[in-house]
Amino acid sequence: MTAVLKSLKEAWRNRHAMGDKENERTLNAFLPSALEIQETPPNPLTRWLVKSIIVFLLVGIVWAIFGEVNIVASAEGKILPGSRVKVIQPLQKGVVKSILIREGEYVKQGQPLVELDSTLTGADVSRLKHELSNAEMKMAVNLALLKRLKNKENSMNELAVIDQLDGDSPRYLYFNNLLQEKWVQIKANELSLINAKEAIEAEYKATKIELEKLRKTLPITEKRVSIVKGLHKKQFATEIEFLQLEQERIQQTHQLAAEKQKLKQLEATKKQSQQKIKFVKAETRANLLAEITEIRREVSSLQQELEKANDINKRQVLYAPVSGHVQELGITTHGGVVTDAQPLMKIVPDEERLIVEVLVENKDIGFIKKYMSAEIKIHTFPFTKYGVIEAEVKNISDDAIIDEKRGLLYGLLLEMSKKSILVNGVEVSLLPGMQVTAEMKTGKRRLIEYFLSPLLRHGKESLRER
């Protein structure tokens, strides 16, 4: 230790002689080249550069071991309106009557856009209304007849059931006359049967009287025959007188039997006429009920057809389903023909929010969750200058779609926090269709893993082949 201190003191005393660098360089310049190289000390900058590289490498290794970086899933897509673009289409083939909007025009919800010619559809509505009214009137006529049959009224002066028409209108008069004719026909049929029944009853009564007469006169005739027969035996009466009385008796006997048979037949006929009257009345009611049931089905069918025709007729004017801007207007000619379901235009809704639709690769979808935050970079406005827009994952598709270049892709819907971006001090609205890139932070990992992961994966997958 003492020797070291002495050496330090000696070096301190000779420090001026040792620092004469310029003198040493001058002396070395007169030495041979080989000696000059040996005697010239190395440049200290090289030593410091090597040391700096070593230090930076050590710091980098330490940072790679302990430092962490974000794992970001990136996906490209485009901006969509919150409720999707609305395609305006006609329900059926038609002729353009008037075009009420222009390309790019802003329209409000419920505003008419295109009017189609409603001549044919209006005619269908009128025809069905007329048919429905006639069917309802026919049903009212039958109901009135049925009511009269139940009430057993013999006359009907007006169609009281139908009150929706003017009493002096031709249609009212027509159906009222139809009602009267049907009622008269029903009563005429009934009266014919009643008259037939009464005729049978009159004949029955006459036959009964004649039978009673024969029953009373036949014993007298038989007694007369018996007396004349006795007188004839005693030759007080001629044979002709006897035979005339016997013939009269036989005739009365046969006539009595015939009248009895006729009375039985008339009694059966009378019962049949009574039953026929009841049957005709029941048949008339049944026919009326059957007609009413059939007409009700017809009325129901016509009501449905009329409702359908009214709907089609109303749809001849196409209205805006939402407020927004008109795009891709496909008709420009008045009188032009459009087909059913033909896209006539699109309306981009004016929404309070915008939706971003992106496609995420299969390797990232497992780390993305619903309601995860994301950053949206608008391609039109470089994010390095104008920034990004915050967003949130709202929906993840349940199944993947196949892309020939990128493989399996999953659809994501993200809701943007705002619908405009600040550009040079002015708020510029974002439009549907703009291309964007969505970035979602799916986790963190150490930097060294970034470099070692390929090596580790290669090591695990290698040396296993046959």
C-alpha cells in the first residue's frame, strides 16, 4: 500500500511532463512508420463508441425483458349509417307519373319521393268497392227476408235493414224491388200450397158428407129391397121393380166403399199438404241461410281484396322511410316503366350516430370482446395530423365469411363516439362509405416475447417430420 502511495505522489509531481502531448506527437512524427504506429496511442473516441454500444445493448436487453407493449388488432372497413341505407323499391310494375326529388336532395321522413300512375290500381279499388257494396246489399236483402219469415209478416214496404243508401238512389230502389220480388215469390209459393191444401180439405169435407149420406140411405134401400122381394115372391110386385131396387142397393154399397177409400186418400193427401207447407217454409229459410253464409264468405274475401287493393293503390306514391339524403337516383324520365322490386334510389339516413363495419382476421377475433374500446382512423384524414375517433364494439358476427385472399374473416360493428372530425379548425361531417381502419387493444406482452415467439414456435414445430 505504501509503494502505491509513493508511485501516485511521483506521478503527480511529473504530471506536466507527462501531459506534453503535442511534443510527443512531434517526436513520433520523425520515427520510422512502424515505430510511429506503435508509439501513437489509440483514439479514445473509438473506446467510447464501443462502450456506448455495449451500454445501449445492455439497456435494450433490460428494457426488452421488463418493458411491455400493446397488442393491437387492426381491421379495415367503412362507415355506415346507424340504421343502414334504405333502398326505395316499388311494390309492383308501374308507370312513373312524377319525380318529386333530385339526386343529393335532403328529404324528411314521410316526404313523397315518386308518384306512379294509379289509374289501374284505382280502377281495381273502385271495382272491388262496388262488388263489396252489392254483396252487402244482397246479404241485407236475405236478412230482411229471413226476419220477415220469422215474424210471419205478410207484406214489406221498404228495405229497412239497409240504411247506408239514399232512399231515392237507383241502387236502393233496385235492391228494394229485388226484396219485394223475392218476398212476393215466397208468399206466392206459400199461397199456392195453402190453396191446394184448402181444396183438398173442401173435397175431404164433401166426401165425408157424401159418405154420411150413403151410410144413412143404404139401410133404407136395403129395407125397400127386402119388402119388394117379399111382394115379388107373393107376386104382388114385378121382377123389374125388384131388380131396379137391387141394382140401386148394389150401387150404393159400392159407392159407400169407394167414398170410404176416397176419404182415406184425401186424409193422407191433406196431411201431405200440411207437411209440404212446413217443408217449403223450412227449405226457404235454409236456402236463405245458405245464401247468407255464402255471401258472408264473399264479403269477407272482397274486404280482404279491397284492403290489399287500397294498400297497393296507396303505395303508388313512394314515401321516404327516414330522413336523409337521396343517392343513386335511378329514374329520370316521366312516363318511364318500373318493375316490381326495382331499386329506384337510396336514402342515406341522417343519424345521430355512425356505425363502422370492419372485417377482423381469424387470428384476432378470439381476443375481441363486446363493448371493447377501439380507435378509428379515417383514411381521408391522416391520423397523425387530425387524430383518431374513439369507438366501441357493439356486435360480433356469429360466423365467419370466407375471403379468397385473407381467409376466414369475422364482421364487427363499432359505434363511433362522434360523427365529425376537426379539420383545420372546422368540424367536418363524416359520411357513410368512408374507408377506415379500426384498432383494438387486445392485450400486452413483453418486447422480448415479440422477438422470441417466432423462434420458440419454430423450435416446437421443427424436428418432428419423418
